[in-house]
Amino acid sequence: MMEADLIVQTQSGDRKAFEGIVRTYSHRVYRAAYLFLRNVDDASDIVQEVFIRAYKHIATFDTSRPLYPWLHRITRNLCINKVKNMNSNNVSLPETEVPGSFIDPESALLKQEEADAVLAAVRRLPDHFREIIELKHFQECSYAEIAEILDIPTGTVMSRLYNARMKLREKLSREEV
């Protein structure tokens, strides 16, 4: 079913249609919240709150627009409020493992160190660069979605992403020396 159809059906009171929206977008909303908060429990709480708010306000949503940027703005605003209330967001990322896989300890350590270095460098980027890197590479948003989320032209998305990547590369190369 098309996104616009789900939205229209939800606006008409169809809860099953809204469940389809939740199934479609809950993973992306969670990823956005987790990248912002860096805490599994807080991110899960935010996901629930995002969809509660979305359901309450879906009647005013313009079906000619894509849904994810709207959900992302709700997520972002809730995360900002959460951080303000917590006065801290310095929680380390948990290690991830793929069940049933085996990587020798030395390789795993090197990969984890590389990943930690990249994440640390991304966190040290100015906010406008960090946010665009996270949207493109961690949340896998398209250029159009990023433009909608940040309310900037697609060309600006591409140039800012290019500049962010160059800044990130610069930070990483300085750390290796």
C-alpha cells in the first residue's frame, strides 16, 4: 500500500493503516533517536512518543509531502527536549555482534577501534556537518529526505555533505598521524 493511502486511511480513523505506518518507519525513527541520544532505553521511549504524537496530529498532515521528514522532526524535537531534561547525552555506544558469526579477536578489536574513531570524529564535527553525516550514512536518508528534514535545497544538501565528508576525512587523517 502506498504511503499516502496509509496516511489518508489513518486520517479517516483506520488504526490498522497507522500500524502499517509504525511498521514502516519505527526502525528509522529508532535509529534517529538512538543516534541523537546514544541510549537504547531512551531511544525506545522516544519512538513510542513519536508515534503517539504522530497519531494525534496525523489529521493535519499534508499527504502530498513525504512522511519520514515529518516523523524525523518530531523525533528530533523530542530528543532535544529529552537532552535538556537530562542535561547529558554522553552515553557510549554498545558493541554490536551478529549472532552466529565469528571474527578473530584481533580483527574484531581493530574494526571496533576504527568504528570508535569514526564515531568520535563524527561527534566532534560542527552540528550542521554532524547532522548531515548522520542522516545520510547512519539513517540512510535520500538527498530529498535530507533536504525536507533540514529545510534546505537539495544542492545545499550535496555541497554540505561533501564539505562534511572532507572535514571528517581531515579529522581522521590528523588523528592517524
